[in-house]
Amino acid sequence: MKIATPDLVTNSYFPALAAEELGLYRDEGIDAHVELLPSLEAVNALRDGRVDFVAGGAHSTLLAFPGWKGARLVVAISQGTPWLLVLRADLPARRGDVSAVKGLHIGAAPGPDRAFLHLLRESGVDPARDNVAIAPVPGGTDPGASFGVTAAEALERGAVDGFWANALGSETAVRRGVGKIVVDVRRGDGPPDAGRYTLAALATTEALIARQPERVAAAVRAIVRAQAILRNDPARATEVGRRRFPPPAAALIAAVVERDLPFYDPVIGERAVSVMNDFARALGLLTGPVSYEETVATRFRDLWRGAAPTA
């Protein structure tokens, strides 16, 4: 089975990768491989049957499945809006002050940049009025590289004043002394509910759920087990990172995973889905209300609890 993800070198989707590298998919009776595809290509591949799952930002499923027709979320990989705002370490920006971006050049990848723009709007910042330039990181040409790590490198060489990216990129910038975290919406910075714009989730098609429900259940169980293993022993993240990450990222991943353990929760809550669908409507990805049951494959909810860390 093929699992597409828009970012391999990240903490956000890490349990899906850990489930492969720790042999948990195999233990559950499926041969699953996580492969890198850009966000839009990933969900289009899911729609067209070229992959079986997407491990990514839950709301991005709507790019290929309007109104959630034909697709469902089956398990949360990690909770909350996964991107952080990091600015140059020498700027006088206070923690939680979104307006500190005024007059700055901020790197943000296509897709996550829409969440950043929404955050700015909800914080009363107008990019045009307040002279905020938002664009992908200059020189980020390697399709296999993590945008977050590339963004930290761009910040270090002065190509940007800050970036909006995953926690691995944030940790890279902080450890190099070139950046500081100004906004982490998962931890309450920014407007109310900004931490719930989206979540990292495993999505699949209604057709696969109907045709092979046990194989979908196996993938869910493997991810839940991976989360349990990481909670029990975060150092296992280094083992996974060494197999799939560039060496600098592999050296950091265990520390980032340990800090993110509260977010490695498989439950897809009704409130989280409600806020995410509101966010999707604000982006024009939804035209009206959609119920929890139309978004989430509730038949797998019983699998979200009770996994023991056995690997």
C-alpha cells in the first residue's frame, strides 16, 4: 500500500513514517510504504487511485475531494496546526505577537502559506497595507528537502526575515542561534482556534474503506501503535530518523518528538473537525457546513485508544 506525504523530514507526519520504519505496518499484515509527493499531487493521486492514503494536513484533502465527497479521515497523526512562526533572533519580537511580521519578508511554502495568511487576517495584519512579503524560501529547490530545514538555512544566510514552517525547521533555526519562535499556535499563541485550523491526519477514500476495511484498520492500528511507542520511548525517533532523514535532521528529531508528545494523539475530535471545516470555508475549500460523520470514518474510532508500545 502506498502512503503519500507532502513532507518526509518533519515531526508533523512522523508517526506515519515511524510505523513503516519500526515494522508496525508489517506486523499488522500490510506492506505499506511512505513516499514524498507535493500536497496537491498527493491528494490528486489519492483521488485517482495511485496511492492508498495521504498523511498530511487534513484540510488539504478537500483540494481533490470537494465537500469531503469520496474521502474520509481515519486517524489523527498529530494534533493541531503544525506550523510555527520563527523570526530573526535579533528582532525585538515578543512571543505571541503576530504583528511583529510587519515590514518583513517571510518564507512560507505553498499550502501552509494559506494558513499563515488566515492567521494574519485574524490578527488584524494586512500583508499589503503592512508591507509583509510572503513567498517560498529562495533557493529551496530540492524536492526531497524539508521546507522547514531549508527555511532555517535561508534565515541563516539572510534571504528571509522569518518563516512559517514545521517544528523541525524551528528547532534548527533556534539551535543555530539565528531564529526564535514567536508564534506556536498549537500552544495557544495567536487568535482563538488558530491552533485548530487543521491537523495532521491519515486520509483515504470511501471506496477503499468499503472494499478493504480491514486493511484501512491495519494502517490505523499501526499509526496508533507508533504514537504509543514514541510516547513511551521518544529516543526511538532517532532510529527512524537515521534511516530516512539527512544526518542533521536525524540528530534533532528525537528532541522535537519528545517536545511534541502531547500532540501525538490519534483521536479526531468533533471540535477539531468543526474548526477545521470553518477554516476550509474561509479558504473557499468548502461552500457550506459538513458534519463530523461526513468528514471522519467513525467506524475506526474504537481503534484510536488502547494501543500498547510493543515494538
